[in-house]
Amino acid sequence: MNLRDEVKNQAKSLGIDLFGVAPVEVYSEYLNEVKRRMDEKSLCLNDYMIDESNEKFFERLANPAKTLPSAKSIIIVGVYSYDENSDYKHCSKEIRCKTARTYAYYPVVRRLTDGLSKHIENLGYKVESGQNIPLKYVADRIGLGSYGRNGVLLTKEYGSFVALRSIITNLPMEPSSFQKTDFCTGCNVCLKACPTKALYEPYKVDPKLCLNPIGRKEDHISIEMRKKMNNWLRGCDICQDVCPVNRQLTPRDIHPLAGFDPEHHESHTDLGGLEKCPEALELIKNTYPATVRRNAVISLANRSKNREKITKEIERNMVDMDKELKEYFSWAIKELK
């Protein structure tokens, strides 16, 4: 058995669902496309939730050798993230907040990738695991999946619900060359369903309008945008929910490592310990961080049922808060009356 097959078998034994090997090169086409998008929509790094001081972020992402100078291979792994907790049918009735599904599987793919990295290190090679390459772009190039018009990677077995991670290593392996298949039907249903029109053209996303970064950042949220957030606490799955490729997915068993892990995942900040669809009325209490309280009260303001009860709970929790957060609470009360 060659080393590539050994590593692939080890990945499978760990519970990794997707495995592919990509070449180490400068992904200049990706970098050029990012620059075109930024110019097209006058975007800055902060719009991508990247610190402005990290001005070389995309240049580093496009060049694996900047992460590991001796790199000879890139391993891309993925874990199926659509589980039994992905049923949002009763959220509105139960006054619960929705959270993006795949976030809960970042800890899963991280732990499994760490296990695979350890195996490669034991073989005598160096590794750098993380999200150090343009994962969707590279996965699309080798045929591990293909872009959907919502800008998300689609796969044959798991649709777009996959949590991805990479291992850059000096272990030499032949790159994968899967049969290239375009899983997107070209129906444009995702573009039509996007509540903010963040999907302004096929395969193009404006991060300034996407509910995913909007709900995660501390920036002020306009009244117009608040009303479009519905009951999303963090992130958004709308363009994935309506995708025909995802309609026939069978939910997986809940992985024991699935959940929120703020220590290792920036996108989980303020979500540690929260259940999949947390109770919105609970989240407006002052025991929770400001961004969680803000998003929860926006969610409550967008409800049409139990208005009197919700209003009383919001008023009861308007103590010891700063002016900015109080504005969201006051706005919610006006919306509910």
C-alpha cells in the first residue's frame, strides 16, 4: 500500500467523509477573482471579517508555501454536517433562534483532522492543518465538489452541508483528479430566495449584505436589515435550504463532538454551550453577550405571535445595558406593539 492510500484509509477510519489531494501551487486565479470582487463592490477586509491589519491575508491563503515552505501536497477533508438537529420546522412556534448548521461541525472536522495530522507526523512528515487555503476553490478545482450558484461547494453525497479543513504537508502525494461534475442545476432559486440580495449574480456574494457576517459582527445593523434577519441568531442557511441538491439529503446521526467551540473557532464566539435552536427569550437576558442579546431581540421583533408576552419579557430585561444595545430592545418593543 502506498502512502497516499494509507493516509486515505486512515482518514476513513477516523470518520472523515470527504478526502482529496490538491497540488501545491500559487492559486493566482483565486487571488485575482477576490481582487475583482473587492473592486466590484468596494469591499474591504473587514467585510470578510478579516482584521484590516492582516493585509496579506488573501495572498497567504493563495500560496500554501507561505504556510509550510517545504509543502508538497494539500489534503482536503470534509465532514457531513446535516444532522438530526437540522430540523427548523418548529422554531417559529417555539420562539427559537436558528443557527447555521455547519458551524456545529467545525469542532468535529478539526478534531478528526488533528487525528489525521498526527498520523502523518508519525510517518515522519510535517503538517500544518487549518483553513490555510481557499478550501472551496481548491476542492472545486480537483473535482471533490463543484460551486453552486450560491457560492457554496456542492458535493454528490452531502450536498452543500460539509465542514471543510485542510492539511498542508511535505508528504509527497499524487493530486486527486475526480471526474468533474457540475451539481448545480442552474435554477437560480438560491438567488431568488436570498432575503438581502447578497447573491447579486450567480456565484457572487456581497458580504456586506450577507446575513452570515452581519449577524456575527458587532457593527450596527440597520432597521431594514433587521427585518430581513427573521429568526437567525448566527449565520444563515436560506440559500442552502432551497437548493434542489440538498432537498433529498438524509440527516446523519448527531456526532458526539458536534456543538459550539469558541476556544478554537472564531465563528463560534459567544455561542459556547448554546443548543442548536436556542430559546430566544432566554437569550435576551444579561447573562449572554451583547451580540447574542441583540440578535435574539431582533428575532423576537420579527415574530407575529405572543406579542404581549414577548414585549413584557423584553421590557423586563432592559436593565444595565449600554445605549447601543438598548436601541435594539426599544426598537423591538415598537415593532411588537
